[in-house]
Amino acid sequence: MLRPGFARTHLLFAIAPLCLLPLCVRMPAQATKSLTLPLDSTAGLEFFNGKAEITTYRGRRALKLIASPDHHDSDEAVLAIVANSEFKDGTIEVELAGAPGPGAPADARGFVGISFRLQGQDAQAENIYIRPTNGRADDQLRRNHSVQYESIPDFPWYRLRKENPGVYESYADLEAGAWTKMKIVVSGTRAQVYIDGSEQPSLIVNDLKLGESHGRIALWAHWTTDAYFSNLRVHSN
């Protein structure tokens, strides 16, 4: 089984991520109150383990994450880090789409999501993502693994599933490759995940493993995924 997440190494951020801006934007000392990125350009983003291109996908302009050729390790993900974000509590909304890419292994699921409270050279982050191919699978157990929380590096998904079956993942109706709205509401050590405008959360996490931390926000996708993003909106409390 693939293990989507950051590469399991303490040196992950030892080398600063590539900044594609003319000048790198420093992270502000205070939390970003509100931020809107249509994601129709790469401005304001820093990339790790890959790059991005702007394309038209299913009728809209979108940012596509592309893994570097030399980063095709089973544990690695591609990140587009929002350079001027600083987030603790509030709401993150994004529209995303994911499906296994060409040449992906049989157990690829189209992993795509959001990292938040991303911190420093230890590559700590809270990570919430979806497995779109699971949403309408014939296997009920796979359906139950549609929406996932993990905390990097100490609590990857496979540890959480082994130690607390069913607590950090849940079902949502998903379609591979389709545009999906994701909203994450964060308060202290609690996060609620809403899919496609539902009034009820698809997943509730009551004990975010990094505690009441803060950090940057990133678009996230496993290297096996064709991943698209549009309309990122952030509001900090």
C-alpha cells in the first residue's frame, strides 16, 4: 500500500524549497487574516518535490502539481506552499480534483488535499486529503477510507489506522477526477472537514497531533496523482 505523505526524513526541509517568485516572500509574523488565490498563476507559491503548470481542466483555469522525475518514491508528495500564509485557527477552502496519473501503481487512489500549520525544517504539518477513487468503490472498507487526516512526521496515516481504526478517516461521496470542494475548519486542536458544501462534516478530528500550533498552508498531492487546484480561500480567526 502506498504511504502518501512527506518523505520520512528529518532532512526534508534542510534545503530551502525552490521559490519561483522574482523575490521570495517572507512569512509574516502575524496570522494572515484573509487570503484569496484563484490559482490561475504560480505567483506567491513555493514548490517542493516538483513544480506546477497553469492549465484548463474541466472548464476552468487551474493549477496542476507535477512531481519531479527524481522524486518518485512511494512516500513522497508534491507541495505548493503559500509563501505569505501564517495560519493557526480559521477556515481553509479550496476546490480540488485528483485521479491516479499515467503509470501510477494499482493501489494509487488519487491522493490530493491540504497541509496546514506547516513548520520549519522538521517538516511538521497537519495534513488532510481525499482518496477520490475510494468514494464510489464497491468495497465498503475502501469507501470508509475516502477522507484522511494525518500529522507529519510522527503520525502518518498508516500508524493512525493501525492504532485507532476508523477514527481519523471516513466516507464521503467522491468521484475521481471531478472538482470537489473541501472546507477545513480549525480551532485549537480540533478540525472539521466538509466536502462539497455539506452542512455536516465528513470527518472530525478532536486531537490534532501538533497541538495548538501555527504555520504555513500548502497544496498537497501524492506524486502518483494528477492533481488540480482552484480558488483557495483562507480566513484566520
